[in-house]
Amino acid sequence: MSTQLQEAPTRRSRPFIGPERPLTGFSLGRILGLEVTLDPSWIFIFALITLSLFGGLVRDYPARPAAGYWIGALVGSLFFFGSLLLHEMSHSWVARARGIDVHGITLFFFGGVSRLREEPAKAIDEFLMSVVGPITSAVVGAFFMAIGLALPQGTISRGVVGWLGFINLALAVFNLLPGFPLDGGRILRAAVWGLTGSFAKATRIAAWAGMGIAYLMILWGVSQVLFYDRLMNGLWVLFLGWFLLSAAQRSLGRLEQQRLLDGFRVEDLLKPDVLRVSPDENVERFVQEFVLRTGERSQMVTDDNGNLLGVVTLHEVKSVPRELWSTTFLRDVMIPWERLKTVGPRSPLVEALDAMNTSGINQLPVVEGTTLRGVITREDLLRRLAVHLEVGKAK
């Protein structure tokens, strides 16, 4: 499945800074132009699939050397995650071909996500991005099936390759289920969007369908555990259903946020009295006069005309040895403004919230041209949302 990564940060993040990679995970570097990251949950799922495949090989091909089972299971798991990566890369390649910026890919517990800068602007873009994933998995599955048929019968290698073919075909079919955020749900959203012209209505219908599928999966998983004594299979389906349910509910929540913030601009909530420091201040004075006195962990660096030059945070301060604080200037350690996520005063509020969620940051500099006008914070945005929700309930 492929979705835009727009979760609120789960731990303290560096303010203002918009990373190209997610907050957690292990980077694999760039693969064919895309930054690829492994979420920590991937380690658990890799081990689980390897053990499951090992058990299946022992059952289906008895009396073989143990090393053969382990090698087959490890190779099979690696190729499976390689096929997941190819599935996600196909989404990202099509997105880039349609003019959508993609930061990279993250593989995690239940598959992967393409980290998009924004949602598709057209229904046809959504359709093409979504349909290519199941097609890729189906082609990969057919490829492995064909190789498996050419291998000698009764061998572990044939069993592993056959399993890879089956699991990729199953992945293609599963992803075509018409529920958001599965690829099939995105295809459904694209179809409704194209027919009605309403992205909001299409998202709502696809999310409701996703929630329905998720509830059915949860019920199925519970029944497998309680009535059929299939603990492992039942738990798999149960947790996958829970994941889909959570994702569908989040998409509805984001849609409601967009509705509540519609018509409001960043200038309605920006704080103009943001603290500023000169690039010619040394680190020693910055810590003593600004950080310790105000309790703020970061400060904007501007010139005499109010132009934004960058930002300096405790992270940069701690990278400088204590004995060099008095001779190190902020201009030497600050993060230049080109690396900062910024927003304009006339930008829609929902655009600011999306930027914070996508990058995992809690506040944004508000810049007009190169002039710093203030900052907008996640706290103020959420407070505005809470007020609108409260007023809505009172009506």
C-alpha cells in the first residue's frame, strides 16, 4: 500500500527543520534515486516471516540439512522484502512522472509507504499511482511462479521460489480490495473523485469502505483464534485489520481538519513577536542570554533588516565543544534558511498543518519573500481546531 506520511511526531522533533527522511528508522541510502528507510518494526516482521517460512520448509521438505532450511528462509524473506520495495518504488516512480515530489520510501511492519510531499492534484494521477502497485506485484509473482516451475520438483529452492510467487500474487489481490488506504481504496477514491469532482466525498467513501473491510478482517481474525484454533493466522489478520482501521480513521480525521481550517490563512494565527538573534552572536552569549533566560530551545537568526538567515537550536550548540563557545559564532553553526520548512502569511492553514505533519516538526517560520514575519505553531493550530470542534458540538 502507498500513502502520504502525515503523522504527528511521536517524540521530540527539531523545530522548524523539515527532514527528507522520517524521524525514526535505518537508512539504506538512495536506491534508483529514492531515499529508502527501514522502520524499526521491519526487524520484527523480518524475523517472524523468516521463522514462519523456515517452519513451512521443514514441514514440506523433511529430512534435509538444517542449513538448507535456514538459507532458504533467509533468502526467501530478503526477496520478499525486495518485492515490497519494488512495489513501493513503482508508486514513487509514477508519482514523480506525474510531477509529484517524493521524499523517499519507508518499509515498515505491514508493508511500506511512499513519503509524498502532497496528495495528487488530479484523479487520473491518483489512479495511475495506485494501480501500478498491484500490477507490479502481479508481474513479480508471475515471474517467480515461472521460475519455480522450471526448478526441479522436491527441492527447497523450488519451494522458496514458489512461495515468493504465491505471496506476491496474494499481495496484488489483497491490495486491490476497495478500501482506503489500500491501493484498491485509492483506485476507488480516484474513480469517485473523477465522477463527482469532489476529492472530499471520494476520500470519505473510500475511507468508509476501508473501515468496513477492516472490521470484517478483525472479526475474521477473532473467529480464527477462538473457534478454529489458528492462533498465528488469526493474529495476523486481526492486527492487519486494526492497522487498516486506524489508517482509514486517520484519513477521515484529516479530512475533518481540512474542513474546519478551510478559509483560514497562516496570517490569522502567526506569532509576530518571535525572538531573533544576530548571526554575529557567539554561542556562549546565545546560551546565557537567550536559551537559559527564555527557556527556548531554538532561535531565529536574522540580519538587521529582518531577513531570515537561518535557525540555531540546542542540537547545533551541543555539537560545539564547550571551550569553543566564546569563539564560535552563530553564523557558523546555524541551519541556513534554505534547509528550513517555511510558509507564507497568505498560505492556507491546512497547508501549514500538512507541512508540519509531513516533516514531523512543531512550528514553521512565516516568511514573506526573505523577510521573517513570525512563526506558526502546531499548538496554535490544534487549539484552533479544538475551538471549531467545540462550537460545532454546541450548534
